[in-house]
Amino acid sequence: EEAVKRNIPYAYFDTESGVKHAQQLHIARRLDTAIEKQQFELYFQPKMHLKSQTINSCECLIRWFDDGKFVSPAQFIPIAEHSGFILPLGEWILDSAFAQAKKWHQQNLNIRLAINISARQFTQQGFVQSIKQRLAHFNVPAHLIELEITETAIMDDEEFGISVLQALSTLGISLSIDDFGTGYSSLGYLQRFPVNKLKIDQSFVRNMATDTRDQALVLSICQLAKNLGLDIIAEGVEEHAQLEKLKEYNCDLIQGYLLSRPIPANEFEVFLAKGVSF
Ligand code: C2E
Ligand code: MG
Ligand code: MG
Ligand code: MG
């Protein structure tokens, strides 16, 4: 603003965003061929049910190794979302997740796979049909599939969003609200969403061992979920102190480095065989 007032040319203060823009273009171009080059892999992060101390589900998280170099999904997913590449990528993610679900189901591992669905995917025509087709094609029972969707994706067009959730729920799959607490401030919508679970965003979990305001927030979200008949999971749990608080708050499930980082399928099988206890 100062710069504009003093009539300084744009280039003077725009260098930083210019560099960022160039990086984004570079990533967008590299993404274009990444599926053909087989540079993507799905990793799996366990979720633990606290009362039973069992691992019965996991989150699928995409990993991109661009000529061996790891690029974070936090960086490339928004770019893919913006460019539209998320649609073919989303298909790849769904196919990989369903293929893994089928494999584990055939091995009699009772693991539900939670798949992240981006806003563009969720609102795309034919999305529900594509899930229905995959359930049949991969012959995977619906209860072994969960979709993680953000409030923002649903609220983009509330009426349409609710109808998609309703149709998915009718298929028998589970639905979670991801990053809960970071999106819309109105809670009224929650009772209208046919979802099963809330995922407390890790930004609330991060300091909850020491920050009493974060404790109050997490406790309130746990109670809210209970009152609405929803399951509640805390993500980003790294320390025992956080776990203890979450147990005290009757949180149903936890996910985080305390348990395990996201790992490849074969390592996940080893993890399951070893078992965990807290
Ligand atoms: P998200 O869905 O909220 O996923 C949780 C993120 O938290 C993951 O980051 C996970 O690795 C990280 N995490 C798990 N436990 C801990 C912990 O204890 N401490 C910390 N600091 N972090 C933890 P990741 O894998 O980097 O993914 C970031 C975001 O990228 C995801 O947030 C999701 O929005 C998006 N994403 C990742 N994979 C996919 C995908 O397959 N499809 C779509 N549409 N989005 C994806
Ligand atoms: Mg997620
Ligand atoms: Mg999340
Ligand atoms: Mg997140």
C-alpha cells in the first residue's frame, strides 16, 4: 500500500510472490507427468481406538517423489486443486486405496481405509457413482471405506454438498469432517450433515498439553461430538501428555506420530502384527 502510494513499480515489492509463483508453475508442470512416471505412492497412518486399544483404521496419505525428491502434499495438493490436476490424481488415489483395501480384506485384516477427498473431487458430477462403481469393481465392503472431507468442500454449495453426503452415506461408507474447527464458524450445519465422525484439527491438539485454552477447545469439541452422536478423533497426537488429556475427554480415536508416522503398506502390515499398547 505504501509502495503504491509512493508510486514504486510493482517489481520492487513483488519479488517474493514472483518467486512463489514460479515455484508453483514448476510444480504444476512436474505434476503433469508424475502419474505416468509412477512417482506417487500411498502411505498409511494408523488410527487407534482408545477404549479397546485396537488399530482398526488408517488414513491414506499421498507421497510424491519427484525424481526421488520428496515434495509435501501440503505444497502440491493446493496446486493440483487449482490446476484441475487433482481430478486425474484423485482417480489414481481412489484406485490405489481401493486396491489396497481389497488386498487387506482378502488377508482378513479388518482395516478401514480413510481417503482424503478434495473439494474439486467432492463437487464433481459423477463422484458418488465413481465410488459406487469402485465398491463393486474391487469387491470391497462399504464399511471398509471412509472418506475425509473438509467443511469448506461441503459448504461450497451446502444443499448440493448435503445431497452428496447423503448419497455416499446410503452406500454404507463412513464420512468424516477433516480439519474440524478450522473452517466455518457456524456449528448449525453439523446436525444437517449425515457424517459419522469429526477430526479435531492438529492445530488445536499441538499445544493442548500445556495451553489451557486449547484444552477447553478440545474438550468442548469432544463433548459437542458426543452430544451429536458423532465419533471423535484427534489428529497430530505426538506426546503422551496429549494422549492422557484426550483419554480424560473421552476422545474415541487418536492419530499421530506418537503411534506412527504415515508408512508404506508393507510397513503398516508389520506395525499391525507387532501391535501397540499405551
Ligand atoms: P490431512 O488430511 O489433515 O492429513 C493429516 C496430516 O498431518 C498429514 O500430513 C500427516 O502426515 C500429518 N500428521 C499426522 N500425524 C502427525 C503428527 O503427529 N504431527 C504432525 N506434525 N503431523 C502429523 P501430509 O501427509 O503432509 O498431508 C497434508 C495434507 O495434504 C493433508 O492434511 C491433506 O489435506 C492433503 N493430502 C494428503 N494426502 C492426500 C490425498 O491423498 N488426497 C487429497 N485430496 N489430499 C491429501
Ligand atoms: Mg485427512
Ligand atoms: Mg486433517
Ligand atoms: Mg490438515
